[in-house]
Amino acid sequence: LELRREFGSLARYVWQYEPSAADRPAVLTLEAARTLTSTAASVALSKTSKARLELVGPTTVYAFMQAMGLVNDHLEGCRARAKALQARAAFAVPRG
């Protein structure tokens, strides 16, 4: 309830940590994906959420970000990549 009062929804709270395009690989290859176990965004979300949600470290938070759609780690050429991008585009979280 506290997050809802402050941010409007849990989704809005989480989506403020969406990594910028500059922080993501331009082309997601298997080699690039292997380096994405934790990012600056997952570290930041982990730190701010520990007191609020009692989440764990940045690697687990990064997996949560994958599940929530904040990052799309389907490799280039994967059939699921385009479908995930479409679903993400349909789910627009208002910012601000």
C-alpha cells in the first residue's frame, strides 16, 4: 500500500528502473546475454527495494526484471523476441 500511495502502483515503481537503450547491447547475442546476470539498473532496484519489499540481490532482481518485461533477453533471431517486444509495446506504464 505504501508503494501504491507513493508511486501509483507496483508496476510504476518497478518500471522506473527500466534500463536505457544505451545500457543494453545493441544486438543481443549469446555472448552478450551471458554478461547480463546483473546490471546497474538491477543493482539500483535491489538496493531501493530491500527495505520496501525485502527482495534479494541484483542477480535475482535482474531475473525479476526479465520476468516483468523490463528487459528482453531473447536472442536475436529467437521467435519469442518479436512476440515479447509486441507484448511490451502493448503494456505501456505511464511515467512521472
